[in-house]
Amino acid sequence: MEISIPEESVYYYECSGGRFRLVYFIPLDELARLKDQGLLAEQALIDLPDGVDLGCTGPDFAEFEELYGFQPPLPPEALQRAFFAILSSTRRWKTFRGSGDIPSMELEKHVERVESELRRRDLEPVSVETHLDRPTMKQLRKRAKNREIQQTRIKRVLRDLAIEGVDPKKTLQQQWFSQVAPRGAQSAKAVFSRLHQRRKGEDS
């Protein structure tokens, strides 16, 4: 599928059977604004003349901050939860397979509502243990089981959450926010392929 290269920041998505990946695209103009505000190292404009495709994960956000001094303001895990709430509100989302993009503002505006609903139900995501203990195997298995139970409960809440502006009679690609301002053209698949190749190069 061909999609436009947006002039605004967007999240590229790739979905298959209820699972998904997100990539946060920041165009060059936005990088320049961040640099002018003193939030981003000037080197980023040299290294990333076409903007940046940033994997929406904790390690990718942390690496970008280490390299250029900037980390997007919203945690990647919260963005993923908001996207799942949107995805699961669409038609045939469990069998949907495809890729596309969603404007960053359209995804990000739902983050606070999703997170506040989880807090209201005492379902804040399980945090990674940071204290210097030496857990037994039994304790490790119990922690993993608790995390799994918590994540199952979170997904159930997100699936049942009504998302404003999302038409449950339409698939994700048919939603109004799938129409992004064009500037050139590339495939969403190419975005993920490029990110995958970059990671392979780093691992070799």
C-alpha cells in the first residue's frame, strides 16, 4: 500500500491479527523547531535530513535521547496502549492486517484518557523491578505471572473503552484520520523494512 510522506509528525502502524508495531516519524521541519527551542542537538539535522523514523519502544526512545538529547514527551508504552484502544475500537480489528499512518496529535490526544481510566481501575502497568534484590526462581515466575495477569486486564479495559472519533463500523484504514497531508510517497512497509535493516546492521 502506498501512503504519503507527511509534513507533520505521524505514527506509522503495521498490524496483523490484533498485534501491531508503531514507528514515530518526525519530519525535518519539526526537528528544526526542536533544535531552535534548544531541545534537540543540531547534529540531528545533519544526520537525519529526511526526518527520523523512531521505533515506538523504550530502548529506541532512550537511544535517540542519548544521541541527540531529546526524548518524545509521551512514554512509548502509553502511546502503544492508546493505539491499541483505537485499533480495538475498529471493525474486524482482530483479523485486520495492514499498514498506514495516524497523525501524532490524533493518537496523543487519547493517551491521558486511556491512562486515567487504567489508574481509576487500579490497573497501572507493572513496573520493572529496580531494587537490588536476588529473587528466587519461584519469585521470578510469580512476578512474570502477575505481569501477565495485569496486562490481560489492561487489554480488556482498552478493548471496552469507547474512543471518541472512531467509527466502529469501519476498519482502521477507513477512519477519517487515515488521510494525512501528502508530500511525496512511500510505503508503510518500507518504513518498517528500513527500521529492520538498521537494527540488523547494528547487531552485526
